[in-house]
Amino acid sequence: MSFSIKICRELASFHHSVGGMPVLTHSCQHSMATAAVQNIWQELENTTMVDIGATIDRDKLYRKIGLRILPLLVLCYTFAYLDRVNIGYAKLQMTEDVGISESAYGLAAGIFFLAYALFEVPSNLLLEKIGTRKTLFRIMVLWGITSATMMFVTNAMTFYVLRFLLGVFEAGFAPGIIFYLTLWFPRARMAGAMALLMIPGPLGSMIGGPISSWTITRFNGTLGLAGWQWMFLAEGLPCVLLGFVVWKTLVDRPNLASWLTDAEKAVIQQEVSDTEDAASTHNFRQVLRDPRIYALAIGYFCLIGGLYTVAFWLPTILKENGVASTTQIGHLSAAPYLVALLVMFPLARHSDKRGERRLHSSVPALAAAAALLISALTANNFLVSFVAIIVATACLQGAYVVFWAIPAGYLSGTAAAGGIAFINSIGLLGGFFSPTLIGYIKDSTGSASPGLVVMAGVVLVGGLLIFANRLPRKSPFAADDPSPRPLARDSAPLANRNP
């Protein structure tokens, strides 16, 4: 039925109603006329929005969004990751200069995550009130300054304090960006967006290894400073500059983007709203009562433990296996992350194509557990052990990328920012647990291999938890609606599209 015919029928209905009841007062006739005009206007709005929305190429629109916001976020996240893990390379030199033990190094590496976890939920609840732009600006400027001041570490205590402050100031960064993406991309496109956003993990380690080792070697002794001091300075200050770039260029929500047309904004709003309607609408208290959230958080704890086992201890493991050159250690450390980049994108695309998350995250995690165990048990065979580390790293990164599409689809409404931050804060305690444990074991045994065996078991538990955590068809909560609402499922059909 054409729009003009609908209008004619509406007017004819009004004329028939008034003509058939001559005793109607003027006010009644005015009310009926107003109702008729409102119906016509609503029909006009609906028809116009459908027509405009139908002309928008969705793939082109989300590519446009991705190209506009993701490169800056990826660059920021790359420096964030680099500033977390560069102490793995600094350790090769600073442990002797400063005089700290393996246990002290492990505790300092992990204490970052303890601070991050403590301050993450408050940071993300504040983000929802003040916006992403202000939050990221604050985080990047403060963490950049703190990272650069790591060059002034003189003993174990200053090492602990600065690493703790780094965690405090960076708290909320990663889940804040994930929440930010949920404002721009519907659930069907989240795995692709997440794969691009998670590039900094392997990318930061892939380029960070050679750059950090080169800086340490090249500038050692320059102006009376050690190479590790120059490394912290060179990799910390760019974050401060990026903070100001974020302040000038990032917009908080699609409706504030001057580079989107009104029609494009309407399409984004509709598709993101449809995603929220299809997911459960929780408040934060309900999130804290949901056992599935705790299963996700513990599963993530195990994944993070495995990831940062490699990130913090790979340079040391390579040195234990006879690689003496700092530069060579940096180049070899890049190999696992190069392979991880090659695995992440096909896995994310396949997850989108199949509309399945749980198996695409749990199966790689289980494979990573097996590879970590093999690496530990073959420590006397460098080639086999190193290949196993490469496989473990690639599988862990793949499982990590797909994992974040699960809570992003499960949570919606006001609980999304707090819920995602809660999962991340609990999970990041794995980053405190794994380096601290391995440092203690290495001091006790003289080798990192027993620690790898323990972490293989931890990753195994995480993979099994993610595998067993099936999200229900119906929401366990009723949010302002007595009827049950459908939940996002890990098997819900999703489009095979990238932003």
C-alpha cells in the first residue's frame, strides 16, 4: 500500500466519522482532526526512515566508522600494551643494575593488574557519565607520565610503587574502549571490530620486542643512563601526546559525529538499539547476582594468566635456552605474535560467519593449554619448545579476541559498562597471579618450566569453563517487563561482516 493511499484513507475515515455524527461539538471534531494528523505524521516519519535506511549501504557505513575510529584506538592500545609488558625486556638489564630478585620482578609485573582491577569498575562507571573522550584523555596522559618515570626505579620498592600507579592510571582503558565500540557497532559486527581492536596485543609485543631490545642496546650508557631507562622514556612520552590527539578528535557517540549524515546516525541508532533489545537488559546489581558473569570472569582470569605468562617471561625463557644476545631475544620474541596476528582474523571471521562464540573461544584455549605443557616438558629441545610457545600464544590470542564478543552480546543497557569492567577486573587478576607465581617458582627451582606446567593447568580450567558456560535462550531477569526477553546467544546467527 502506497503512502499516499494511506493518507487518503486516513482523511476519508476522519471525514466519514465527522459527517456521520453531526451532533459532535467543535472540540470533539478538533480532537479527531488532531489524531488524524498525528497518524499521518507518524506514517510519514516511519515511511521516510524506512526509505532512507534502505538506501544506506551497511557494509560501507561500518567500514567508514571503522576507518574513522579504530586506527586511533588501535594506536593508543598498542602503546598501552607496550607499556605494560616492556618490563620483560627491561628485566634483562635492570635486575642487575637495580638488584631485584626474580620474585620481586614477578610481583612488580603483576601488581599492575592488582591496581587495575581495584580501580577499573569505578573508572568505567564514571566513563558512562563523562564520556569516552575525557576518560581516555585522563588515562593516557597520566599513564604516559608514569611509564616514563619508570626510568627512575632504584630499588624494589620504587618498582612496586610505580607499577601500581601505572595500573591505577590505566584502569578502565580496555573495557572502556570495548563499551565504546558497543555504541557504534551492532552485535553482528562486534567480533570483527574486536579482532581489529585486539591487534595491539600481538602487535605491541611483535614490534615492542625488537624496538625495546634495540633501544636498550643502542642507548645504553648515553648521557649516563642505562638502556632500560631510555626504553621507558621513549615508550612512555608518546602516550601523553596521543592523549591530546584523543581529546581533539574522538567523539563520544554516533549522534555527535559531524562526519556522519543524519540518515547514517539513524541507521546506527536503530541497529544498535535492536542489538540491545535482543539482549538481556540488566542493571549492575543483577550482573553481580548472575553466576554466568562469574564463570566468564574466571574463564577470562585463566586466559589472561596464560597470555601474560608469555608476555612477561618469554625473554627470560629464551635467555634460559641459550639465547644470549638482547637484540636476538627481541627478534625471536616477535615470532609468536606474528603468528597470532595470522590466526586472530580468520578465527574472528569464522566466528561471525557461524554466529558462534563459545567454541571459537574455548577450543583454542584448550589447544593453548596443551601447547604450554609441551613447551614446559621439552625445555631441553629449543626448537620444539619454541614452536609450542608460538602455538600457545596464537591460540591464546585467538581465544581472547572471540571471548570479548560473548559479554558484549550478553550484557546491555546501563549494566554494559560496569559489567564488562567487572569481568575484566576479575580476569586481570590473572595478570597478577601468573608472573608472581612464576617468579616465586623460578627463585625456588632456578627454572621457569615448572611455572609453565602450572599455567598450562590454569588455561585448561579456563577453556573448560568457557566451554561449559552456555548462555540461556531466556533472560533470568525481567527488566521493567514481566515477559521474558530473548538473550544474546553464542549461537545466534550473525553476519559475516567486518567494520
